[in-house]
Amino acid sequence: MSTDGTNVIRIFTIPLQTPCGPQATCCGPIGQSEEEVQRLKEHIEHGLGVKVEVKDVLLGEDMREHREISALYRTFGAMCLPIITVGDEVVSMGNPASEEAIELLREKLSRADVTKKGGR
């Protein structure tokens, strides 16, 4: 894992909520439960042997340095969450299966290592 932040893996999400109330028929819940996010985080950490940061898209202090993620959220809404990034590059949007997220991250990290070493 790079110490310059280029290979930092982040999961951007919002807490599970029901904007119209739990019994509303107009829309369902949005966001991810704490358990769902924790499970994804742990699968990625164990699958790749890395640390993963979780950021709440609704918290200004979490998003101050991630304006591009805020823009994606404003454009696409909660359906684009969770967003998974490596450094500043979006690797996944939406709700991927853990295995899919790990494979996408593994591919991205291996390409970054090749590039860093002067390969293609």
C-alpha cells in the first residue's frame, strides 16, 4: 500500500434511512446498513490484506477532500452508493457483491503497481 495516498481504498456511503418514513409506499429505504458496510469493508480488507476507510457522503468533514464523490452523489443520488475508490479513481458505483469489488480492486491495484514500476 502506498504511503502517498494513491492506493488508499475508500468506501463512500450513507447510513440506511427511510426518507418518507418506514411505512411509506412511495419509496423504499436508501443507503447501506452499518452491518452491510462493515461486511464489505472486512471482505475487502481480508481479501486484499489492506486497510479500508469508510466515508459518510453526508458529513462535510468526510467529504471536504472528495468533491468529485460529492458531485457523483448529487448527480446520481443514493443509487450510486456505495462508491469504492482507489486513491482518487472510482472503481465501483452501486452495490457490488464483495467478490466483485475485491476483483475490481485487485485489478486496479495490480495495474497501479505495474505503472509505478515503469511497466504498461
